[in-house]
Amino acid sequence: VYMNIEGSEYQLMNQIIDTGYISNINFIQIQFHNFVVNSKENRKYIRKKLSETHKCIFNFPFVWESWKLKN
């Protein structure tokens, strides 16, 4: 999954995580945007939840980050 959806990534990622569908996604490359209200807190929460199922491959905050499903 490659995601650059100009601020809607927070809502979509929360939905994917909350439904458990996240464990069906092998690779995620996402750009979190910092113009969204509470973007730092939201990104921190999503990264915490992602770390339960995925390993961060690279991280350039609010530029690009990549995650791989843990074995």
C-alpha cells in the first residue's frame, strides 16, 4: 500500500488498524501531513499501533515512512 492522500491518511489508517485489516497488509509506505489538526499526536498514536504488527523500515517524519509486516 502506497499512501499519500493529503491529510486523510489519519482517518484511513485508524480505520484499517481498528478493524484489524492492518494484518493483511505486507508493506505500507505513507506520508503523514503536518497541516492536519493534532497531526503530531495522531501520527504518534498510529505509529504506536503499527509497531504492534509491523516493523518500521525507514522514517523521515512528515515526509515518508515505510513499514513491513512482522513475521
